[in-house]
Amino acid sequence: MKIQLTSCGAARPDKRAIANMLETYADDMSAGEAREQTEFLLEGSPIDIEVSGNEGSAYRAFRKLDIEYEIME
């Protein structure tokens, strides 16, 4: 399932937690790429990820980290 992460509304976003979440739930994303994508998201650029399996857990993680998202497929 393709998901677009549009923004992070947290007052003090936890970069490490966001990067770990991306590495855990996004298909084929390395730790380095997760850190890079986290920076893009926090700068205001939407990012697209592919999630297969554990979609419910991924949605909970997005909400916990105050990340807005849209389901593309």
C-alpha cells in the first residue's frame, strides 16, 4: 500500500523515533535513507512510502508521532 506522509505537527519532533518508524514500516528502506527521508518530512516536503503488512501498526505509529498521512492506494 502506498502512503504519502505529508507533514509532522509535533511541537518538538523526535527525529530518531521517526527514522526508526520509517525503517521499521516502510518496505526496503535502510537506516540511512530513513534518516534522509525524516529530514525531508520535517522540512515540509511530503514523502511517499510503500507499506506491506502491519498497516494498522504503521497508522498507529504515524498518529503517535503526530504525522499526517494520506493513503494513495
